[in-house]
Amino acid sequence: MMPSTRTFTFGREVMLMVVFGALVLGMPQWLTWIGGYEALATKVLIWALFALGFDILLGFTAYLSFGHAAFFGTSAYVTGLMLKHVSASVIPAMLAAVTVNLALALLLGALILRRSGIYFSILSLAFAEMLHAAGLSIFAKWTGGDNGLTMDTKPVLLGIPMEGRPVFFLCAVFVILGFAVARQIKRSPMGLMLQAIKENPTRLEYSGVNVMAYKFAAYVISAVYAGVAGSLMVIYEPYVATKFLHWSTSGELVVMSVIGGVNTLLGPMLGAGFMLYFENVVQSVIGEQWKLVLGLIFVCIVIFLPGGFMDLWRRLRALLGRAKSRRDNVPDAPGSIQEAREANYAALANMEEAS
Amino acid sequence: MAKKTDTPKERLLNRRQLLKGSAAAAVVAGLAPTFFIRNAWAEQAIGNYPVNGSSVVFGFNVPQTGSYADEGADELRAYELAVEHLNNGGGMLETLQPLSLTGAGVLGKKVEFVVGDTQTNPDAARTSARRMVERDKVIMFGGGSSSAVAIAQQYLAQEMGTVFMCGLTHSNDTTGKDRRRYGFRHFFNAYMSGMALGPVLADAYGKDRRAFHLTADYTWGHTQYQSIKQFTEAEGWTTVNNIMTPLGTTDYSQFLTAVLNSDADVLVLNHYGKDMINSLTQAVQFGMRELQVGGKDMQIVVPLYSRLMAKGAGAANIEGVFGSTNWNWTLDDPGSQAFVASFSEKYGFPPSQAAQTCYVQTLMYADACERAGTFYPPEVIKALEGHSFTGAGPGEAFFRGEDHQCFKDILVVQGKGPGESSGEFDLLKIVQQVKREDVTYPVQTFEGDLGPYEPA
């Protein structure tokens, strides 16, 4: 089965990247037209990168990690400690953060990837919570405990102070790069294998494929995305909150992916943007009831748009007759079933009429 | 154009095309910044100074959701009242001395305000504060409950060059090791609670008591435990044990069992909000208030008290329990009375200590601008540092310049039983108004560095 019914062509790919790049780079502009502000654009990009990496794991392989905060938070702390104690330069801090994250992903992956489904989710959550508890207790001397890691450092990249626009562009570069890489993974043989793991890992194993190696790769790649995002978060704001390690960060990530549309790459990023926009802009209009409204929106999306925002896009296209409706979160293409059913009904009706 | 490959029906990218595409993307990415960056850093002002137009914006960042939402709602009421009084006069504007405010705005500008939600969470608080500074162009921001939130915002304030008036924060760190030039605290702290409570407790319960602490496991709990331990031991008490309890614990039975199994005759609850309500109620259910240990009546102490907590725990449970508080609405000095009168008139019930501290510090900031004659942050900060004033509560209050802690009279209170209470808001009895001199400590007690007047 093809993971996606549309083929990758050079023209399309370039078009997509140009439009995507323009949207990302122009974000500080268009976000202010709808009540946003520059710092929010940066934060949206960081979360978008985090969600994008998460989609490589959840979207491609359907392994639902409830502990991605472990990578985000660990990386944030490493970056913070490097900036505070070693050097205000961004490059060594990011390198150290990604290295530590890689090691953590290898360790955790080896421990928890042997399980799947709910057991995998619970294990990932358990390890993340252990790290969170450790950050508040035995590492409190370094992490600053509940106060968070505070510092006076101003991060610098090649002599450019990382504030305002420069830090936005740094994040934009990572997001555009990250998106291009994720698209390439998706269309590569490896992407196909990952989609196959979602369909039927046992069968894949029987055909001689090393399933563990593939899902391990997906896990580590998504951890690296999370690590870069966590690191950027601290460069954008030289402060590390204990919340970065907390399960609610993982939870938010899952919610973003679901409302945006799992396995679409663009969807989770949209979801991240929507959540942050709502939390920071709409909230100031609605007031203290904003969480209630947000909850209602979730419920509506889950009931009426199970494929998230990207599903809405697909439905619109279907309405306009430009493409057949596809839903990637349903294994079998519902369109074909529907057609088969209709054909059956028609045949039955014919038989009844004939008799 | 793309060439056909061996794969049927697919026209795949080849490497050359990928390189071409990447090069094109790099050119776009390289040029775009020059278009957007144009006048980004033209103005070398601090924060949102200078203030243009006929109005000035204050930002109030309070917990509207999360564990301290009740306090946040009361803080917001106080802020609205403060803005009303700044623009139209009334309230403490009639009692504060010295005062440069006229009741016609600040420096001739009408005060407007924007509101944010800290969610009782440092990260969310910083994002919300950033929105106020960047989008809503606030000249100052204030509010919040929980010391972790206050400290996180203080650092942001320093970074952004925008003055932050801390809301309800009681940890020693806020004006101790994490003090910042752009942050001021009107509220008292755990160290002052210890200084005030120590002698009163020794007086009431004797000098040879054995105390067992249960402590909320975060910055505020830690510093409060340290302070109460220090000042009760100075009176001759012994600290038997301390157990750190996770923030948000609902079942305290395992910790209370440990207390019962020890020979302690005083239980100190370093808990706040819902934690305190749960731990106190459960301790009462364990029969600790009727217990005799070594011939002495078992006692419970709650070092940081608030009326909202007393209400949650219930009058029967708090009867006679000692604690300390920053302010109480039953105080009869003219400042407190003026505030209580206008607050009650507007909302129909008396304000909490969280409301009072937020109200006062907003007026103090505005007054400092008037006295400095400018909104320029370094000048406003200098006007606040070392400033003394009366009429905002009992006695004279003083913002110490070296650590930005406000010193004033604080209260040792005792819970009122159902028999004594005259209504649902009358829950705390003032045992002693502890004089400012008795709760002032040398600035060297805590190490810290305020940082520069002008953020780099």
C-alpha cells in the first residue's frame, strides 16, 4: 500500500517549500495582523519543530509517546547550564544539548521500545516523570528546583545577540530545515517501512525486516527534533521552567498533534500554532473562561474532524472536487469501501427490481 | 524538469534537483531577513519608555486558572479598583502620605490596563508577560501568586526593562538570592513570619516544645521551613523532623501517621492554599487537636495564613491555630479602612491580603512615577528605593533600596472558632501587630545582586 496517494515531484516539492518558507519567514508580519506579536511567532516555531519531530514517531509508526517532555526538558536544562556556566555562545550549548539528548534517546529507546501500544505510552510517561521528579529533587542544585533555572546570560550566535528577530530567524531556519528533512524521510524507503510498522509490525518482521531498528531510528530522530526545540526555547528565553519536563508538556504535544492532524507533518505544526495563539491571544479576549472554550473546541474537533485541521483541508478539497477525500488516520481508504458498498446496494436493488 | 525514473508512475527527486532547490531556498532565506528587519532596533529606549499618546498601560498578570485561581481573582478586583482610583481619585489616595498622585491619571496620562493569565505556572507567566510588554506596550506589570512565578517574571522584567511589582510571594528568595533591580515586593516573607511567630509561639506554648514540620516541596516551603525552624529553635524548641510533601498532595495520612509515631507535640504545616486546607483538615480528623503528648496538648501552627484558606478549612478546624499574615481587613487604621470601604462597596465583600498587596503596590508604582516626573524606569526605580510611606496599612512602610523588600508591621493571627466569628469573612483574630522594627533584618542575611538600572 502506498503511504500517500500523491506522488512527490520536483516541481511540487519546490513549490511547497517556497510557500512554507515564505509563510514561516513572514510570520512576525502576518501574526501581528491577527493580534499576535513577534515573540509569539518565535515560540510557535519552537513548538512547531517539537510537534513536527513528534509526528515522525506518532504519525509514521503510531507509537504514542507520552514522555517527549523528557527530551525537550533535558535539552533545555543542558542548554541553560551551558549558557550559564560555560559560555554564552549558542553553538556549544546546542551541540551539548543534542548530544545529551541523543544519549538519553538511545538509553530510553532501548528500554521502552520493546513494548508497543499502551505499554509503550505508559513506560515513556513513567521515565519522563522520573526525570521530572529527579530535576526537582536530586538535581535541584543545578536545575534551580521549582524556581526554574534563572540566569542573566544573553545568548550569542557568532557575535549576534540572540534576541528578537535574530532568534526568530534561527528558529525559522531550523523549522524549514526540519520540515524538508521530515518530507524526505516520509518519501524515503525508510518512511515506507515506518508506515508499514503502523499497519502490521508482525508481518513486517516475518518478511525479514528489522522492525526494532526502524522504530528505534524514528524514536531517536523525533528525540533530536525535541532536543533542538528544547534548546531553542532556552536561547529564545534564557530561563528553564520545570514544566518543560512535566507530563503536561507531553500532553500538550499530543493534543497539538491530534487537533492538527496526525501523520500530515503540517498538521501538528498547525496544531501547535493554534494552541499557542489561543493560549496567548484569544485568552486575553475571553478572560478566565478560556480553558473551557478550548476544551469545547477539542471536543468538537475530535467528534466532527477526527483527522484534525488537515482533515478539514482535505474535505474542502473534496467539496471543490479537486481531490478525493483521504483520511490518513484510518488504515483502509474509506472511499473505496464506500464505493464498493454503493455498488453492492445498486446490484441488490437491481436484483430486487428484476425479481 | 524532472526526468522519469525507473519507479512506475512516480517522478522522484534526484540529487541535482535537490541541490538546485536547496540553493534557491537558501537565497530566499538569506534575502528575507533584510526585508523584515528594517527598523527593528532603531530606538534605544528602555522597555516601553517613552510613553506616547494620552494614556499609559499597566499589565496585570494573575492566576486566572490553576491552584491559586481564587487569589488571582481577588488580585484582579484590587487592580481594577486601583486603576479606578488612579484615574478618578478615592480609596487610599485619601490616606497615603506622602503622595504626589492627584487622582487624574499618572503624569497627566489616563491609566489603562491589560490582563493576562499566569496559570500558576512560571513558563506561562513569562509568555503572558512578554505579550503584555511586546504587544500591549505596558510600562509596568504586576501580580501573580506563587514565588516560582514571581521569580521567573522578575528575571524577565530585568531583561525587558519593564518594572515588575510582585504580587503574593512569600519565599525569601524573591528579595534574597533572586532579587532583581526591576522587581519590588510589598508582601512580607517567610523570614519575617519566623521573626514574628517565634516569640508569640514560645509565649503561648512554652519554651520546651518539640516540633514536627510538614513542608510543601518547593522554594517557598523550603525557605519557610528554614525560617520557622531557625526562630523557634532560638526560643528553645527542638525540631524533631521535617517531611517534604509534594505540591498538590491530597492525602496526608501517611505523613500524619509519622507525626503521631514521633514524640512531637507541635505540628507545623508549611502549606498554602488547597494543600493547607487538606493537611489541616486531615490532622484534625486524626484527632491531633485533642491529643496529649508527654503531658502537653498537641498544637498545630500554620505560619502563612490567609482568610481564603481559613474559610476553606472551616472555622471549627482553625479555632486557636496560630499563623502570620500580611494584612487583614479588620484592621482599623485609616488606610485599611478606606481600602476596605471602597472594595466592599464595589464588590460586596471585604478584600483578601492578596488584594491589598496588589492594590498598594500599583499605587506605589504610580506615585513613584509622579515623584520622579517621568516613566523612565531607572528614575522610577530610584524613586521607589528607600521610599517611606504611611496610610497603606498600619504604621509606616519602607521599601529597602538594597533588596527591594518592603518592611512594615505584620500580623500574628489566630483562627476564630464558630462561636467568636461574626460572619463568613470574620475568621482571623489579630493576636499581635508585630512592629516593623521587630521584623526588620539586616540586608546581609541573604546574599543576592540586584543587577543594573539599565538592562544591557
